[in-house]
Amino acid sequence: MAELPKFIRPVTAADAEIGHAVTLDTPLTLDCGKTLSPITIAYMTYGTLNAARSNAVLICHALTGDQFAASDHPVTGKPGWWETMVGPGKPIDTDRFFVICSNVVGGCMGTTGPAETNPETGKPYGLSFPVVTIRDMVRAQAMLLDHLGIEKVLSVIGGSMGGMQVLQWAASFPERVVSAVPIACAARHSAQNIAFHEVGRQAIMADPDWKNGTYQLHGTMPAKGLAVARMAAHITYLSEAALQRKFGRNLQNREQISFGFGPDFQIESYLRHQGMTFVDRFDANSYLYITRAMDYFDLAAEQGGTLAEAFHGSKTRFLIVSFTSDWLFPTSENKLVAHALNANAATVSFVEIETDRGHDAFLLDEPEMFTTVRGFLNAVANTVGA
Amino acid sequence: MSLRPDLAAIAEMIPVGARVLDVGCGDGALLEHLATTKQVDGRGIELIQQKVNACVARGLPVMQGDADTDLIEYPAAAFDISILSLTIQATRNPSQVLGQLLRIGRRTIISLPNFGHWRIRVSLLLGGRMPRTQALDYEWYDTPNIHLCTIADFVALAKSNGASIERALALNEAGQTRAMRAEAWGPNILAEGAIFLLHGRH
């Protein structure tokens, strides 16, 4: 018998603490027609569920996020990705609310994804993992809530791809969502956004170490391709003004240009750092799958082309937040969602936060965003007595 | 906190349980008052972010936006009442905004400062400078009130938009109101402002 191949999980999270995890036997039927079974969902919770089970808030993470919204990341040791927003006394106050955040299907922090072992073959899924959608991610989260015995959530909140999940939640399970806060997102992925994702995917697939997605079996990892993908994507999360303000044409640890191709400029060094640190915590195949899920997202298409239909008769209360300098998910896209809701006489608030920090603003210290979210969430909680 | 008298006069015109759109809703004082005293299902539009925040914290659904550009997105007759209080003079296209308000609301309430008030007329006549009043305390070059009008001007605009005036109230500086005949010459000189209840061709 040939020696079994050595499986290497591409993330250093191989033995990292992933928080809670539940393996469900109920198969997850996916939009592509395939099913995933069993399915493991890794998640974190913060705060305490009240007796009436009415204070649950579901947080949906973005493309490269994970369940560690409000606690240190087990791989990087850095604070949770939304610690400015979630925690005791924070806008999403864990002294009052029971916060749940789960890793998406297709992810690489413990939830079933391409890096995990396919029970049918005993090998990592790799490209045999079925293509998942935003709606599949939401279905998995609904299964998790069923498992936790939570029928209704006070709010579903998320930015970017997290915001897409929020919109999908409101469309797929309106009766389970008291309020929804989609931040810096859109009801569909634009051609420009698909284009940037395709650049990232091509960078990964052009890396010889990708090996058609089977790198785990070969003990390699397409780190260079994944880093380039991250660098390209990272530019889209910022704004020209913020780049100019932070870096300008400043040189990196040198007095003059080198007439070479080293990182002469601070911005180059910064991007290289972003790329290099990313590969330590993220799986390349996961990146392919999750970017694809975002590309496929088009809430109106599910409804015969009319976005308003997606929210027909919705009783959910919405707060939509956009940022002035976000060109990845610009205000106009966020407003389209607001207008579709208004056309349905839904209860919707919309705010556009003034900032030069681009799309990433939703993860940063933006006091106006905090004030808005805090006010909205407390008002909703007061109405339902949570 | 008691409601500003002109807003109280507007509130008095609104039936219990109505669906209301308040354009330029500020910090939401009127909408909150209507929600608590008249079970009104209210929505707001407000341009200034901090004021939108104040509304959201009160649990009011408010869109940060602009009357000139955003009203077009609402379906016809989506609301029982659309309101524009002391704002029409600051819009870029008052005729279009009025047309949209009449389309969106089965009825429309508009309040406005009266540029035909005698003190303003006298100020211009004798001072020879663009008038500044307590209600309109700006220099001509930095005023947001780019489309000031008199009561007679507004009545003519309403007519040209096919609106019928159901009620008209004269408004004084303290915000007190009394009924007026919209087309009479008296109020156009004596009233500091006016509130109109209109309906379009629904």
C-alpha cells in the first residue's frame, strides 16, 4: 500500500482554537444542486442569551473575515476584526445582546470548506468542493440558529460580503429577522467588482504551487498568488485620498529611489506586508470559492429582475449604511437597496457616513457609524422589549 | 419637550393612523410626536447626517437624502400625507419638488416663510439691501434659501402644478396660526409664513 499523502492545511490554523463548532447531520442543499453533509459550522458567541431568547444579534463577516469578531484571532493574535463595534458597552453591546458570529461555508477557520477533508474520499475537498453562494452561507447560518434554539434574531448585521448576507437573510427568512443592518454593500456584485475578483483568482491559479487546487496533497501552498490577490483587493478597500494622505510618494527606509524594483515607496512596502501576512491566515482555495460567491450574488435576479420583490411585505426594520469614499460598494449601490425597500413601504433608514477611508471604513473607528448603529439597535430592542 | 408651534399646527392637520412622509424632518420631533399621539406610520428624509442619527436613535425610519433628487424613487400615492416644512425655499427646483410631493402623498402639507411680509418689503424699499429677518438670517450670497417666494407666488405655483388648496393658515413669528384666505392680499403682507394643505390630481 502506498504511503498516504501528507495533508497540510494551508492555514496555520491547522491546530488553532476555532471557538465553538457544531457538526450537523442535516444535509445543506446548495444553490448549485449539490448537498454538503455532514457540515461543520465554527462560531463564536459573546454575551448571554436572555430567557425570552429575544436578544440575539447575528454578525456576518466579510470576504476574509471569520468568527472572531470580538475576540483575539487565534492565528494572528490580533484583536477581533470588529472589536470597535462589538463588546461590552460597544455599539453592539454584549452586556445587552447575545452576539453570534459564524465562519461562512467555504471558509477556512473551521467551517466546512475546500481545505477540509471530504468524508467520501478522505482527502481535502480542494476543487471538488461545490461552488457555494451567499444564500448557501445564509442557509448554513439558519441551521446554526436552529441548533442554538434561536427562532428569531433581533438583528442581522454585517459589512461588505457580510452586508450581502444580511440582505439575503431579510429576503430568505424575513420572519426570523426583526431588524437588518447591511453596511457598505450592494444587492448585486458589479462588473468592476467581479473584474477585481477575477484578477485575484487568476493570480492564485497562475501560481505553480496552486497545482490545480491540490496543493495540500503536495505539501505546497500558492502563497505568492494569494498574496498578489490580497494586494490587488486591498487597493479596492481604500481610497485614493486615504492612500495619498497615509503614504503619498514617501520612500520606504531610503533617501532616494533605487533605480530597481525593490519596495522604494511606502505604499509598495505596505501592500507587500498586507499580502504576506494574509497568507498565514487564509486558504487560497477558500479565497476562490468565497470571491465566486460574491460574484454570483444578485438578489434581484432571484426575483425575476425586480429587487423590490425580494423584500415584498417585509416587516423587518432596516438600517442601511454607506461611506462617501467607498468606490467598491458606493453609496449609489446602497441607495438602490434603500429605494427598493421604500418601494415596498418597508421600514428603512439610510445614512451616508462622511469619510475618506474608503470601503474599509466599516471596520475602522468611525464615530458616526457607531452612533447610528447604537441608536438603531437600542431603539429596535426597546420596541420589542429585548 | 413641546413641539414647535408651526409643527403643532401641521400635526393637527394629520389624521390618526396616517402614513406620513416628512421631507426635511430634522431631528424627527414632528414624526415622533405623530407616532406617539396619532399612531402615525411615519418616514423621514433629512440631508444632515447628525440629524438623521438623532432620528434613527429615536427609532424613526429616516433616509439621509435630498428632496431635489430622492423623491422620484417613491411610488405614487405611497403616503396619505407628504410634508415639507419651511424647506421649499431651499430646494433647487421647487416646482419639481412640489410636483413630486403631490404625486407621492394623497395630500401634501407645505409651510413656507413669506417673502411678501411688509417688514421685508419695507426693509428692501428703504434699506436698499437684501432683507435679513429673524427667520431668514443670512446674507444674500451665503443663504441656503435660494428660492424665496411670497404667499401669492406659492399659490400661483400650486395652481400651475394642478394642486387644490384645502386649507391655508397664516403663521406669525411666534409660530401661532390662524385661518386665512390663500388668495387674499392681506395675508401676503401681514403673515410671516403660511401653511398649506393641498391635494394633487389623484
